Amino acid sequence: MSDVRYWLGFNLVPHVGPVRVRALLAHFGNLEAAWRADAANLRAAGLPQNAIQELQYRRQRLDLNAELRKVEDHGLQILTWESDGYPSLLRNIDQPPPVLYVNGEITSDDDWAVAVVGTRNATSYGLRVAERFAGALAENNVTVVSGLALGVDGAAHRAALRAGGRTIAVLGCGL
């Protein structure tokens, strides 16, 4: 398995998302080689100039060991596409995130999961429906996945937990 520090490093570089990480892996074989590559080789791998400039800037300023310590100091673990624990259903979508920051544990019970998401400004009816739906899923051993926003997301988590179920919170941004 590749060194997780380089996955973390690329996750901190603007303009380098799932498609470009795949291109880098295809071209260089691993992200450490891509991290150390010069501009000409990065261009050959398909990175545009703005991504190359961002990478060069970040390489000079980031201490990958310190960045990894920050993650660990917060009690988080990093899962990458190469990790055994990376959720299989997520891995198989068109453009899965290359890096997941995990607080807690993803278990085989989470293979049965349903996302319950919606507006932050839900009506009382919308909140009741989200709570009923998420509660029923949890009572049937289905993990509820949602964001951490107020409104439907929060209602789904609370209802699933009240029903004794598991929840996974997904943030659409980095740490």
C-alpha cells in the first residue's frame, strides 16, 4: 500500500480531485512518485498548469509528517482507495473521494446503508418524515448516512440513534 502521507498531501492541493489522482496513479504508479515529480512529468501525467503551481506551492510549505500528526491527534484515521476499510459501495461510484477521514469505525454492518439528506430549512412535516424514515431504517439494522447540517440531516441522525441504530456523518469538505 502507498504511503498515506502522499494521499493526504494531494488531498490538500486545490485542483487535484479524484480524476486527477487517478491520472497521477496511472502515470506514476504511486502518489509518492507523483508528489516528487517535476513540472514536465506532471504535465505529461495530465495536470493543468494551475494544479502544477498549487502542488509546487504546497510541496514547499507542507510538512506531510506534521499534517498526518494533526489527523492522528484528532483521533481520526485516513482511508484511501487502497485501504481495506474503504467502503466498497463508495469505491465503486464514478468519482469516489480519494481520501476519507474517519472518526469511529466503519464495520461490515455499514454495508447496509441508506443516505437520508435534505434541506437545512425543513418544514415540520419534512422533519417528521425524515425522523420516521431514518428511525425505521435503524430499527431494521440499516445504517443511516447523512451530513451534519441542521434540518433533515440532523433529524435523521437523531432518529436513528434514538432507535438504537448506527449513523455515519459525511462532510463534503476537508477538515
